[in-house]
Amino acid sequence: MAVMVLHHARCFDGAASAAVFAEFYRAKIDPKAEFIFRPKMHARGDPFEDADFDAEVVACLDFRYTKRGDLDWYFDHHASAFQLPGERAHFDADDSGTKFHDPKAPCCATYMAGILGMRWGFDTSPYEELLRWAQIIDTASFENPQIPVAMEEPAMQLAAFIQSADDPRDIERFIADLVRVPFAELCRAPYVRGIVAERQRTHAHDCERIAAVSKVESGVLEYDLLAEAPRVLSHFIPYAQHPEVDYVVGVYPHADGDLRLTIGYNPWHPAEARAHDLAKLCEAHGGGGHPFVAGCSFPHGETERCRAAQRAMLEILRADA
Ligand SMILES: [Mn+2]
């Protein structure tokens, strides 16, 4: 029996959710199941395609809902899970008992693990380290911005791997290894180490560039790297360099080929002091995410639209000051 696992791409929580779901499925539903892991990227309109549903069983984790193609399993915690007309009503009318969404859940992997433990009696204790780090990373609950920016902690190196890896075979192998190989050992595996070492080099360069182009005004930091090479950028760099800012709105060409706008509320400032729903600000420009960190993608070449969206958001955030 083939099980398609659609999971949020380039995301540690998405990979952790996929890994733990496959363990659950083998333990409690079908020990002979074979898994196809397919990373899904957010996109304007319908991000799904027919090939996503090319299996007997389809699970979608840490990603948008769809009423297309008969989903069998669904776990998500994104506030912007339901974007197309009729999706929310379709979800609400579902009585399968295998689809779950809670925008208040801090992390998809821990939310899903809780439900699988309670309703299916699945023992999630072997995945304690994986689940703990998935939640720390997804909620950006690091003690200080140096932890993600230094990129030394094994879990941070694994997060760097999944954000950068392109080869579907590496990603599939990584998802399987996440639940079998201790983190420190997995970091040393050559297929992981190669990608992480390269990532650490480009990350050091990114830190220099962000320091050079950042502008801070009224508690909001902006940066624009659209004229530079495409990259996978750590969104914590500005907070390590300017711990005083409340919000960051940056634009840069992402390695996936799109132009990316990223917007965040300083994770080390009091959560209750956040005055804006950043997912809503992004939905107005075709993006989405969480109230405290969100983003939009624009097709390559739409530099002006990307900059205009950034200006619009900066204006809203700075109007408070
Ligand atoms: Mn997540």
C-alpha cells in the first residue's frame, strides 16, 4: 500500500511531522506501508497538483488544506490553512476523524503526536528530542538569537539541512533518518554534512550583507537584497544584530527561484506586545503563515511588486510609532 505524505517543504516541523507520521502509520495502521514523501511549497492559488494524490492513501502535514483529490489524513496548525473558497466548509463537514487543524497549536509535529498518542495509543516517547526541537524551531523559542544564528547546535544544523536540501533522495533519506539516527550522528553523515558546511559558509556571508544593508526606523528593520544572488536566508540574523527591533520586513531572491518577502515579530520580545497579525498582512499579497511570522512569494521578475508589498507593510507597522 502506497502512502503519499505531503509535507511542508524546507521546514523542520514539516519533515519531523512526516517522519513521525510514517512511524505511526507503520505501527498502528499498516506495517507494510510504503511511503512517498513530497515536499509542498506555498504558492498563490492552488499549490496542489494531480501527482500529489497519486497513491492509495494521502496524508497532508503542516501544510494547506485541500478538498481536491480525497485527503485521507490531515494535520496542520497554520492560521492560513484554508484559502480557497469552500475549503473551510469542506473540512468542517468531514467526519472521517482523521483530519485535524488547530491554529493555536505551536507546532504541527507535537500537535499531531498528541492526537496520535491519545486517539490511537501511539507511543511517541522515542521521538521526544525530535518533537521538542520541532516545537522550539517552529515557535522560534530559542533562548537567544545567537542559538539559531551561530548554527552550531546539532538540531540547528539539521534544520539548516532541510531548508537547503534540493535532492528528493536526500530529503527522503533525511526524513527516515530523523527517527532512527541520533542528531549528533546525523549531522556527521556525509550527505548532511556537505550541505550544512556549504550552508554555514553562505550564512556567514549573509550575516555580513544584512549588517551592511539593514535600515532601522521606528522599531522596524527593513532590508532589501533583491539585487543580489538567490539564497536561503536565516530570518534570525537581523534580531541577533539589532535585538531592539520589534519587526523585520525583508525582501530577497529565494533559492527556489521566487522573490521572497519575509515578515516577523521579534521572537525575544513579549508575545502580547505584538500589534499586528502578520499572516493577514501577507494574505493581502497572496502569502500566508502565522500571526508572528509570515511571508509572500512573487514570481522572478516581479521585483517592483515585491518591493511595493514591503513598502505597504513597513508603512502599516511604522504607523504605530
Ligand atoms: Mn509548522
